[in-house]
Amino acid sequence: MATRTCTLVVSLAAALIASVSLSAEKVFDKRFSVPSAGRLTLNADVGSVDLVGRDGHEVVIHAEASGSDTFIADLSITAEQTPSGVIVTARKAHNTWFDWFNSTQERVRFTIDVPRDCAVELRTAGGYLDVRSVNASVRGTTSGGHIAIRDVTGPVDMHTSGGGIEAEHLNGAAVLETSGGSINVADVKGDLDVHTSGGGIRLENIDASVKADTSGGSVNATMRSNHGISLSTSGGTISLLLPANAGASLDASTSGGRVTSRLPLSTTETDERNHLRGAINGGGERVLLHSSGGSISVGPLT
């Protein structure tokens, strides 16, 4: 009986693998003329997105899908115009218990052009998000991929449950959050709020108020100014560089290392080298630094 059961399981697995090996493709193309300051909304059960803002008033949507015959047959991609812009959807008609067998073989990639002043809202349950050259608000959520966002003027709100985040040249308030990767941000003006549950944080050339915290890595920040800074980690070190003439009210503490400052403090309070509080250049916006598992250093930007 056990032999028959084993044979049946092996046969079933072989049949499933064979079905995965069947490869099919689907291509989708659509374009629309949209009014100024419109909106592009994408809701996808699966798919990665490359989106670029360009001159003009057209939204151009190109999608390429590949996978098993069943996957292609069950995949529906639509795009329709609304009074405010364009809505794109990608839906899988059926989800079964053996989807995990062919999930690595399924590929959907959207390449989208929008007017630069077009607001963007993206949601995908399985892919990366890459957005650049947009002068409007950008919102995005993915359950399974990394996020890259560059050259955006406007508010940004991006979340991923399974990848890192890269952001560069942002001008506007930004919220960046991941449950499973590192965050690297450079050249930002505007309030910055970043959080990761599983990686390090690197901030470079930031001219903004900053709140950054991680549960599993170090934090390194290079600031062009002090508009209020809060950096925290549960599992690493903190390094902060400030302009030598920046004013700050420093409060830095650690449970697993020591705190040092190469910027002179006019008033100083210490607690056995793991807590340092004082005024830099006469004081200024609050700089709050805390680590539960590493040392903290503050120094001048050179």
C-alpha cells in the first residue's frame, strides 16, 4: 500500500512539473491620451512594473506575460480610461494549492509611460516596482519584490513585504517601508520616514527631517542639515555625520556599546559612556539616537 501511495505521489509531482514546462506567452498593448494632472492606477495579482514619466499627454501600457498554458489562460489584463486618468488591472482567474509549483516560472512585466505630472498608484501581489521621472504623488505596494524610485518631485509612499528599497533624488515628503530588506536613500529634500524589519539603512546627502528605524541592521546617515533627526536600531550601530556648523540638541543612548561624538558639545551629560546628551553649536533641532545592540558615533561632515 505504501509503495502504491509513493508511486501516486511521484506520478502526480511529475504531471505537475510537466505541466509547468509547457510555456506560453501573452502580450498586451494600450495607449490613452489623458488630461493634465491625471492619475494612473494599477492593481495586479502578479506582475513587476517599470514606470517612467515623460513629456506629453499619453499613457502607454505594454505588458509581457509568460508561463504555463494554464497561467496564461487564467490571466486577464485590462486597461480603461476614466475621467481622471487610466486604471490597469491584472487578474488570475484561479488560484490552486499547487500554484507554488509554477510560481517561479510565471512572469508578468508592465512597462508604462505616463505624463510627468501624472499621479501614480501601484499595487502588485508579486513583483518589483521601479518608478522614475514623475512630478506628482507616487504610491506603491508590493507583496513580493524590491522597490526603486528616482527623480520624483511630490509626496512618496512606498511599501514592500519582501525586498529592499532604493530611492534617489526625491523632492517631497517620503515614507519608505519594508518588512524584509535594506533601505538606501540619497539626495532627498522633504520629510523622510523610513522603516525596515530586516536590514540596514543608509541615508546620504539628506536635507530633510528624518525618522529612520530598523529591527535588524545598522543605520548610517549623512546629513546636509538638521531639521530634526531620529535614528534607532535594535540590532546594529548608528553613524551620523552633520555639517560642522549645524546646531543640534543631542540625545544618544545605547544598551550594547558606547556613544562618542567628534563634534564639541557645549553642555554634556554622560552615563558610563552609553548615554550622551548635550548641545552642539549652542543647540538646535533635536537629534535622537538609540541602539539596543551597538555603538553610536556622531561626527562632522567633511
